Amino acid sequence: MLGLHSLSRKAVRLGVAAGGLLAAAACSDNTISGPTVDLNLRRVAGFDQLKAALAEARNEANGGFNLDMWAAVVDRNGLVVAVVFTGATATDQWPGSRVIAAQKANTANAFSLPHLALSTANLYAATQPGGTLFGLQEANPTNEDVAYGGNAADYGTRKDFMVGKRIGGTNVFGGGVPLYDADGTLVGGLGVSGDASCADHNIAWKMRYNLKLDDVPAGVADDGKDDNIIYDFENGMSASGFGHPECSAEATAIGKALPTTHPIGH
């Protein structure tokens, strides 16, 4: 029995030593650390800039219900840069749209490339049953701890719990667009929510224009020029495979005109 006790004590000592080696390794130069928020993007699409761009776009005709809105930006790492709203308080717009805006920002960033932009509106048709991307909407689930953590009174402020964290989530209707700087570099994604999905897209496009982060290299819309919403559904099918249902005649007209009224790379 004494021998067994001695062996046990020796095993414990070995275990402690091994744990110490692992801890030392974790603190070595080989430590893998997570990314931090892109501070350069925060300066160009941070809280104040985002709020001003959203208010300007929301106050234009967009073909929706003229509702107050949420908007969110993520950087290329998928970290939330800022979350804002247009109303006097956080409940002057649909509370559920805060998370949807962040999901759209994440989706536009996650499924765009340096040479190919995809808006969330471009993903609608392909993700329906029988579509080429069916199931994509179930990918990259939303991090619920990030989405609903913290003090609700801080939502939509500089202290929003999402900021600096990965929200995740995949959303496949209008309102999310990727962000490209003046050099054509893909720097993140923008999401807007709070109105009909077609109006959300129109507002998001105008916001990106206002932020001057719209140097889009190519897309699936307008003969491959951009990531605009595509209205080509007939008998429940999208001719291009990247179409989006119409919400209203006014929203459709405004959306189709966006490359002219708010041209990319201006």
C-alpha cells in the first residue's frame, strides 16, 4: 500500500510538471491568438460614420414602410465594428432587426471575395429548395452569447456587447453588402435591417455609397459589374439563379436604378 501511495504521489508530481510545461508552451512565441478589430476600418466605418450614413440613406425614398433602422458593420475577420440605429431609442425600430443587421453584415463579408462581391440579396434564390446553395442559410450559426449578451440598454451604442466579437450568422435576403475601400480591398461587410427586405437592400447600397466603401470589383448583377439586387423571378424561378422576390414596384424601380443614382466606386 505504501508503494502504491508513493506511486500515486509520483504520478501527481509528473502531472503537475506536465501541466507546467503545457502552460509554458501556451505562453511561448508560438501562442495562437485571435484577431482584434481592424482599427483602420473603425475609423472609416465606426459608430459616428455609420450612424450618419444610415440616417442619410434612411431619409431617402427606398420603397419600403419608411421605418427606423438598424445597421451593423463587421471587419474582414468577422468582428463587429459598430452597431447603430436611427430612432430616438433602441425600441423605435424592430428589436429583432439588431441581430439580423449583424447577420447580414457577416454574410456579405463571409461570402464575398476580393474579386467577387455578393450581396445577401444575391443569395436568396440559390438558397431556396432546389437551389444550388440550398442549406447555406443553415451555415455559420449565430453566436447567441454575443448576440444577446451584455446590458440591453447598451444595444446600438458604442458599448454594444457585439462590438469586437464574432456574431456569425447567415442571412439570405436583401440588406447586406460587402465593403471595398478605395484601393478595391475587401475590408468587411455592412448589414441593414428594419424595413422590407428590398428597402433594406436599397438603404444598405446607399449607406455603402455614403461611406465611400463601394469600390466593388465585380458581381453577379448588371452583367457582372456589381452586387445589386436582381429582380428576375418568373413563375417562382429566378432566371439568373441569384434573384430576389419583389417587395413593391417602388422598391424595384429604386433598386434597379442604384448603379446610376449611386454608382459604385464613385
